[in-house]
Amino acid sequence: MSEAPVHVMTGTLTALWNRVYAQLGRLSMYRLVLLGLAALALVALILSFFGLVAPTPLELVVSLAVLCGVCVVVDAVAQRMLGLPARVESSLITAHILLFVLRPTLEPVALVGLAVAAAVASLSKYALAWRGRHIFNPAAVGATVLTLLSIPWPELGASSWWVGTPAMAAPVILVGVAVLWRTEKLRVVGIFLLIAVAVALLRTVAQYQAAGLEIDYGQVLWSVLWSSPFLFLGAFMLSEPLTLPPRRWQQSTVAAVVGVLAGWPIPLGEITLGQERALLIGNLVAFAFSFRAAVRLTLVSREQITASVQQLTFRTARRLAFSPGQYVELEVPHPHPDARGTRREFSIASAPEDLPQLVVAFKESTGPDGKPQSSYKKALAQVSPGGALAATGVWGDFLLPSRHGAPVLMVAAGIGVTPFVSQLRHVSAAAEDRDIVLVYIASTAAELAFRDELAATRVPVVVFTRDEPESLPAHWRWAGGVRLDADGLLAVVPDISARHAYISGPAGLIADLAPALERARSITTDAFSGY
């Protein structure tokens, strides 16, 4: 699920954002991160043959083998003991991050140090956790423990962040942008980089001045940008969704804190605060914002609300806080998952007032044989009432304006109506006085999901379907089966320039419709991908 990085943007930028996201969404977030890190490891191996990075080819290969082996084994044992599903991708991601953070080696004692860091990193996911959610970035924990152990036993090695070298900058940027686009953290990491680079530049200039040295500002800036670990830290560690708070302003605050601390490391005796310690402090700030935790959901019922849309109603085991318009990530462990992984995001269709019941809905994608195409959907179809799933978190900023008097235009494409159902149910339950118009686009009249729920809110609804719906509520009207474009939208919502536009649906369709919303005061998008 994607939310555009800014609330006010041109239709062209929104379209571009969602077209790229639609392509990246073909892979799960975790699969894309793992493939990106593996690609960087391959690039580093090639560069090592030419002496362009610090480690030698054999050091890279042996060190990565040790890190992967330890992470996979420790995770597997812990998961088996705790009755948790296997997550091999998570193990391999942690191992690859440690490869770039620690010093690859062939020394037996130093290899033991790598093994210790990998084991600690994996164990931290379970030992340093709150109600099933790890608090700290695992790789940062492993690197920190090894660095502390290196004080009495320097032969064990410590964090080196050798990835912060000019030869690796371009590959890290290219892969990092793809990962951040998919994980929707470009803006957050951009804030971190801006602050970290600015602080590091000030620190370096201050050191030069204190030493009475001549300052070459261009050279200093070049060194800070391309010879620092900031790019890798931001793209692959700070951006980890499980250790970030749910709201964008909270994430920006964490990014700023980490940026300051990473840019100007504070001396701590024989070591400095360092990059990984700065991140751990940021993780604590994120945890303080919201004691988020995994919540077990028990399936109460499943209902086919249209020919292609299925609704799942859950009961929460304990209180689950969310705001209307946010989404929940559901994990359905299953053997041999495909590239889309074992986790998916679903917009919450129920209102906070409906708790402890929580409702999600999704469009079923089937192959020629009528069976679900993705391994996730196949596994989800096997969950029967009474079965339990883990909600790994609630995220999102697809929220209505805080000022109730701000006029709103909602544009829902297909199953993209779900966050609006939650918002409108809340508006009705809370008796909020809002000026809202909903434009609902569906392939056919039979695919208009949540008709009764939307009708109960008495919000004006303009329907675009190929065929004319029967028995529409009095405050609904059919706009015809024509394709919705800018002129058509202006015809049905003539005061669009006074409204804040929200559009939700498949990423590709949002990209097509975004230019039609350029006349609105702002555009906020919620794109579904990876389904």
C-alpha cells in the first residue's frame, strides 16, 4: 500500500510516483530489500578484485557465509522454540546488512566476532521485543555489542562501515532509491540525509578551524557525501518499517534525531556514539511515540460482498489503536511463499468505534482455474473462522483534514473504497459535520462494495460504472459509463478547486486519474500494490 509522500503535488508527479510503485509492488518489501542487498554484495565483490573497496574477495565471501549461516540457524532455533513462523528472508537481510557494517575478515578470532554479532542481532529480535515486536534494529544491536566487546578484546573486530566509500556510493543510491520507493520512506530518509550531512559538514569545518587548517569546502562536502555511511544507514536500516512509528511526522522526528547524532558522534569513552548507536537511540524515540505491538486477530467470519471482493471480520485479542484511513499489515505464514511474501497491507474498513471488531476487504485475484494466483491469497483462503492471524502493525497518513470545515472529495477506484468506508463510518459515529463528496468508480454496478454502509452515512455519492445500477439511494447518482477524466470530474464536482482530494485504488489506475485531480486544493493518494 502506498501513500504519496506529500499532500500537495501536481497530478504529473502523483502519476509518476504511482506508476513506479505499481511496478515495484510486484515484489514484497522484504524480497526487494534482500535482492537489493544481494546486488550490492555482488557489486562489492566485483569492486574488491580491483582494490576499490577495503575487503578482499575472499574476505567478503567467507564473512558473508559466516553471517548468513549464524543468522539463519539462530533465527530458526528461536522461531522453533517460540512457535513462530520461519522468516529466512529476515535472517538473510540481517546478515547482508552486517556484512557492510562490520569488517569482513579471514582471521579466525575476527570471524568468531562476526558470528557473535550475527547471533546477537538475531536474538535481539526476540529478547529485545515488546509484545512480539522487536524494538531495535537487529543489525545495529549486533554491531554495537561487537564494538563494545572489542574494547577489552580488540582482535574480535568492530563496526567499520566500509560501505561508506566513493566506489559504493552510486550503487547504494540506485538500489536504495528503489527500496525506499517501495517502502515509502524516500521523504523520511531524505530528511535524515539532509540533517546528517549538514551536521557532519559543520562538525568537520569546526575541527578544521580548531586545528588552524585551511578549509576546502568542496572537498569537505565531497567527503561527507560519498565517504560516509549515511546513504546505507538511511536506505537499509533507518527505513526498517518495524522500528519506525506509524505516523509520518513521528518518522520525520526520528529521522532528525538520528541525523543529528550520526552527523556529530558524541564521544563515549573509548568509542563514539557511532552510526549504529545513533540508530538505536532513534529506535527508542520511535518506541516512545507508540507502544506498537503485534496483535493477534481471530477470524470471526468471511463474506463474499461482491463477485470479486471478500470481506474478513476479525476480533482483536486486545485493544488496537488506529485512525480511520490507516491500514493494517497481516501476516499469513505458509511454506514456499512467492515473491510477494507472507505479509500484506489491508486498509481497515471498520471504524475505531467498531472495535473490538475489525474489518478488512480485498479483491480476489484468480487465475484461469478460478484459484487465487498468489501464495499469500491461497494461504489466506485456508484460514477458517476461529483461526488466528498476526497483525504486525498499523500505519498510514491517509487521514482526513483535522479541520472539519475543510471540504473533501473522495475518489475511490474499486476496492480502494475501503479506507473511505472507515472514515465515513467514523464521521457518522462521531457526528462530525463535514462537507464530503464521494466519487465511486467500479467496473460494473454489481462490484459496488459496501453499498449499505455508505448509504447509511448519507454522504453524496457519484457512481461511475459501465452499467446503470438499480435502486440507488436518494443521495446517490449514476454519472454514466464513460471513462472518468478531468472534464467529467469537473462536471460532477464543479467546486473541486475548493476541495482536498483523496484518491484510493490500484496504483496504475491512480496514475491515470491523478492528472484529473490537478484542480483540487491538494491530492493525497493511497495506492494498493503487491496484490
